[in-house]
Amino acid sequence: MTPAGRAAQPAKPRRPVQRILGPWDSRAPARRGRMGLTADEIDAVIALQGGCAICHRTNRPLQLDHDHRCHPGPVGCRHCVRGAVCARCNKAIYCLDDSPALADALAAYLRRTAAPQ
């Protein structure tokens, strides 16, 4: 298309950029009602934890973690929410198949093979 033809076309409306206002923006429409929790309940979980439930970092966006035995798939219910974790820790949980035994085995391996300090 020529530059003149491009100028004649109406501009497409731009989709708003989703911004995370803090470590957890529970006011985002996509977050409201997730897993049956209200925005206030989600905020209470975050305030109680003080950051990621696993690594305790406060500078990362958080995701609700749920027990997949209760509800397989990406969305659970209010009864199987375990807490809020950062994406990195949530991925670790996923890679360990939600298995405490695998997590213990991984921790033992890391301790056993750690370089002397």
C-alpha cells in the first residue's frame, strides 16, 4: 500500500495496555472473581503473605495458586486456593506436579550437590 493510501484509511483504535499497578492489582477486571474470591479477599491473601508465598519477593506480580487435585486446569475454586505466588514459583510448582515428595527430593539433591562455601 502506498503512503497516500495508508493516510486515507482510518486509524485503528488501540487496545489499552494492561498495566500491573503493584505486586498484585486485584482491581484488574480479569482478576475479579477469579476462583470465586472477591478483590478484597485476594488483597487480604496478599497482605497476609507479604509477597510470594514461596520466595517472599514483593517486586513480582503474583498469581493465585490452587490445588489441582480439587480442580484440574487453570481455574480453581475458593476452597482449593493455597495462596499467591510469583510466576517463577508457580512454574516450579507446575514442574514438580504439585508433589511435596518431588519438592523434597529436589531440595535434597540441591543440598547434596551444592558447592562448598
